[in-house]
Amino acid sequence: MTQETKFNSFAEFYPYYLEEHRDPTCRRLHFVGSGLVLLVIAVALISRQWGYLLLLPVIGYGFAWVGHFFFEKNRPATFKHPLYSLLGDWVMFRDMLTGRIRF
């Protein structure tokens, strides 16, 4: 399957997404980045310091892209499938949190 593959649904996309995240270090970096995104959102809401929200793309994409470029050695799916990839990040986060996917 190539990056140019068209997906008709997220259910079709998610197996591809998981194939792009075979490396455990890449998955862990995604998990840490997503967890930090949630933490920053909570801090911004509690402190009402909305400027913290500007960090979200840097944190979320930063950890993920380090995982892809240095460990997985592929291009993040977000470049070709941004919305499905964002959803995939959170579904994979949940699946790792619940033990459905190996951490």
C-alpha cells in the first residue's frame, strides 16, 4: 500500500496506520506526545493561560515526527491523510492505554 492510497473510511485507514507504526519506540513517542497534549490542554483550562495551547502542534507532531524520521524511518501518514492520521493518533493512544496494542 502506498502513501497515495485512497481510503473510503477510517476503518479502512486504521490498519494502514498501524502498519506505519510497527516500531515500538515510534508508538511510545506518539503516546508520550498525545499524553502531553492532554496535559497541556488541562493546564491551559485550569490556569486560563490560553497561550499554552500554541504548544499543542509542536508537542503533538514533534514527538510523532521524531518517531517516524529516526525510528520508523518513514514519512508520517499525516502528510497525505491528515484527518485520518489525527484520528488514528487518538485511537492508537486509546488502544495502547487499554492494552489492545503493545506499548
